Amino acid sequence: MDTHGADGGAGADALLAVLELLAGQGSPGEFEALLDEARLAGLDEAGLGRLERAVDLAGALHAERAADRARSARGDASLAVLTDTARDLTLSYDLDGLLRIVARRARLLLGMDMAYVTLRGPRGTSYIRVTEGSRTGGDTGATTRPGLGAGLHVGTGNCIGGLVQRTGEPVWTPDYPADPRFTADPAPTGPAPGTGPEADSDPGTEAVRAEGLRAVLGVPLRSGDSVIGALFGADRRVRSYTPQEIALLGALADLAALAVEKAGLLDRTRAELLELEQDSARVRTSLARMRHVSEAHGRIMNLVLAGGDLPHVVMAAGDALDAAVMVRDPGGRRLAGGGDFPGLDEEAVAKASLDAHAGRRPVLAADSVWVAPVIAGSEDLGGLVVRAEGGLTDEDGRLLELVAQSVALLLLMQRSTAVAEGPVRDELLDDLIADPPHAPQQIARRARRLGVDLRRPHVLVVARPEGGEQGRAVVWASSYAYRLSGLKTVQGGCIVLLLPGVDASAAAAAVSEELTPLLGHPVSVAAAGPGASPDAVGPLYAEALRCLDAMSALGGTGSAAGVADLGFLGMLLSDDHDVDGFVENAIGPVLDYDAERLTDLTRTLEAYFASGGSPTNAAEALHVHPNTVSRRLERIGELLGPEWQKPGQVLEVQLALRLQRTREVLARRRTAPTPFRHPAGPVD
């Protein structure tokens, strides 16, 4: 009993020591030392068995505690990795950088040989976006042989990626090449073999084989209820994945999905910001252009209201539009302009003018040339022709319309001013052509008050409408004379205009070209001049009337001409009988040719006409060969023009020859010495 009691006490002490070591987290060696001491102390077999059992249980409990601590440490490490990954994803990386962080963390955290991310592409396909740990150069996308490189399109059918996409759940295999799920032929669904992403040989499967991968784990990337891609981890050895590893990779996949959404949101935000910036820039540009249009229109209107003339308004419009601008009247004649219009296509401009007036808006006539209508109500006042090498913006087009309105307003104001001042201006011209004329000094002062300078060269035009009412013609004449800084009156049913200029024929033609279309019936126009003093106006008026009567007598009703256009009749009608001018106009080139080359073309002409137009008889009179006369006549034709032998011009040439010969005889008589005469009466 005593011994047994002693053995029982020793056994109890040993068990208590085991508990103490267990509580103190003793090492396995300390438990083995406790067993050795019990054996040396002679503990009986039963007590020694109980002690060994207690040591085994304590070792198992110690091992479980160590495993728990290891799992806890791994969990803490995983949580730290997830936290670091989430923090890194908040930084401003691009999408590839964010996904590469996730793949790198997955590979290191789970101890995998390789990790990669696939994303959904167009039409349901998938492609690899980033890789980590590729042996085939896939990390950079510069593969030299088939591998899991960035940009590789992978199948969505009978492969691990396709299964993840379809189920939206994690899928793994310990040995991908030997797994029957991925070696069987794909189901005959979807595109025909060889025509879609699920071809006979899936490129993703071929790349897995090229990488030498065995164990593969794939988890989906989700955005709401949609699968937008997958995160894969793989090993080049056979391996089974624990639920904790699958869950950890799934958490990383959620972070990758957030990265994709973040990158997409950033891209959309950048695109929206860029669009907003572009809209803002367009708005600022539009506002600046609208401000420019408003300011330019204000300047032009101020110029119009301040009494500016048409050339100044056109110059301001050209500066505002950065273009050449020309104002034309309804007949297409130029009223004012600034800038050059080289090679202007008049036919295209005329067609565009019709379209512009019909649509009451500017119309493109040709490259860089626009036509804008100048309209007041339903009245056509003309048009603007604009040449802008850089083109016209919408704002420029609006400014062009406003400029056309300003020009219309100016023309109406000029017409109103002309009508208002009409009686005063009419009285001045009436006094200038009166017989006898009024006091010249008083007339000059009145002219200066009306802005008319009678000391400058001017021509006098008489226009007689051949039918219809004269009211419209009189209103037009008032506006026309005011526009050209001239005078107008009505005498004997004719409109009389005194206009600045030196070319009476051109002035008559201009009046006819503008007035005839306006009235719609013929207008006979005659002109005389130029004159450069108030005293010259009356004689010019008398010449123009005689010219008008001569035109009527010659059947020229409805035409336009100056005194000089009537040839020798004009010389006879003219008060100054300009013989020199007539001779110069008729045979001046022949006289100049003879004087310069000492030839006998003038004498040949006289002989030709004296012989009745026979070159042979003229050659006998000149004592030259007939061919010489023929050559001289050809030269005369080159000098006087191809129509010099027609009846009208032949008469003027013959008259000029006689006048020239008479002048030469008189000149010789004036210069010849007077013969000596004896005084009357007897000589001593």
C-alpha cells in the first residue's frame, strides 16, 4: 500500500508537471525530459503509460496551438497585403499599373509561379491585359514564342477562363493539362470552329502549355452582376488550393475589379473634362467673335450715322472682315471698293447675286468670294462682293449681313439727303446753264456750300427718257448726282447732270447703263465736256443738246454718246471746233508714223483717195510700184484699224486729210517772207 501510495503520488506529480509545462508552453524537449525523469524514478508501468498519454496529448495541443498561431500570422499578413493593395489602388496609376499591382501581390502572397489578369473585350471575347512571372516575355508583351503575353485573346469556351466567365464562380484545377474538363472537345455551341474566339485550338490553352503551367486558379472580376474579367494564379507544379487561398485570391480580384472601375471612371471623367474644356473654348471663341461682330457693326453704324461716305464705310467693313470688299449697284457697276479682286468670275458673281437676293442672305460665288444682297424692304439697292482668302466663319457671315444692312441704310440716307436738297441743287444748276449766266462769285459760293467744286474738271450729261413717267428717273438722278458729288436738274423733259470727270463719253455710257434697266425703256443720253469753271457749264449744256438732237436725226434714239463720239459732226457741233483733236483722232497715228520714220503714208492716202480708191492709179501718181502702194495701205490699216475703209470712217479720214493739208498751207503762208512792194507813184 505504502509503495503503491508512493507510486501514485509520483504519478500525480508527473501529470501536474505535464500540465505546468503545457500551461507554460514548454518545448517538446522539456516533455521528453519529464518522461525520462519518471522512468529513472521508477514509476510503475501504469503510471508511466498515463504520463506518456498525457505528454502525447500535450504535444498535440501544442502543435495545434502553433498551427493556430501560424494561421493567424498568415491571416494578418494577408490582411496587411490586402490593405496595402487597396491603398496602392487609390494612387493615380493607369489601368495597367493598377492591375499589375494586383497580379504581383497575388503571386507573392500565395507563393504562385505566375499571375495574370484577363478582361472582357468586344463581342464577348477576352484578352490578357497584364501578366507577372511569365517565362515567354509576356510581362512586357514582347513575346518571341506563344505565351501568356499582354494582348493575347483567349477563348471563352472549353477552358478555365471560359468557365469562370460563364459561371461567375472561382474555378481551379491541380493539373490543367490532365484535367478532363479542359481536354474534352468543346460543346458545339457558339461560332463554328475556326471562325470565332473558340477555334479548334484555344490560344489560351496553347499559351498555358507553352508556359509549362500545371495548377491554375481563376476567380472572376465583377462589376455589379456582370463578369468583366478574371484574375488567375498558376504554378508550374501540381498543387491543390485551399479555400483560404481561393478566398484570398477572390479578395484581390475584387480589388482588381475596383481598379478597372476606377480606371474607367477616370477615363470617362477625363473625357468629360476634355469635352467641357473644348466646349468652354468654343464658347469663349464664339463670345469673342460675337463681341468682335458687335463692336465692328457698332463702328460701321457710327460711321454711317456720322455722315461717312460709301468708300469709308467699305474700308471699315474690309478691316472688320479682313477681306476685300466692293459695293455694286443693281446693274453690277462698282460704286466703291477696297482691296483687289484678281480674276473675278463675273458670271459666277452674277448667278450668286441672283441667289443672294432671292434668299436675302450671303451666297458663296466662287473660291473665297461671297455675294451679299443690299436690300431695303423689297427694293434692290445693289450688292456686296467680298473676297476673303481665309474664308468666313459663321460670325463673319453674320457681320457681312450687318454690313450689307449698313450700306443699304447709307444709300437710303444719301437718297433722302439728295431729295431733301434737291430744290436747292436744282436751282444752282438752273442758274449755271441760264442765258445769261448769274453772277459767277455768288454761284461759286453756293456750290461750295453744297460740296460741289466747279474748279475741278466736270462733264455735262443730258438724258431723255423715251417714254414712260419721269418721276422715277428724277428720283434716281437726285441720288446719282449726290453720290458722285454732282448736280441735277430737269429741263424740257430731259434730266441734266453736271458730274465730276474728264470723259464725257464714259459718263454718258454710265448714265445709260444704270438708268435704262431701272426705267425698263430706252433712254437717249448725250454728254459734252470737260469744263473747269462755272462759265463753261452753259456752253457744255448747249453742246450736249446739239449732240442729242444730232443723235435723234441720225437714228440713234436710245443710245449714249459724247460729242467726240460723233466724229466731224461732233467737231461741227462743238463750240470750240477742235480741229486738232479731230485730225488727231482720225489720222493721228499715220501722221506720227510719217514724222518718226520719214515715210509717205499720208501722201499715199491722199493719192489713193484722189484716184478713186485704185492702188494702181495711186502708184502711177506717186511714181512707185503698185506693190509699194499695197504694202503702204496694209501699214495704214494696222495704224487706223481694220474698219478704216468703211464709209463712215473713210469720210472722217478724207476730211481730216483735207483739214491737215489746209493747216499746212496756212502754216507755210504765215512763215513765208513778205515780198517787197514799191510804194505807189512814180519812181524817181
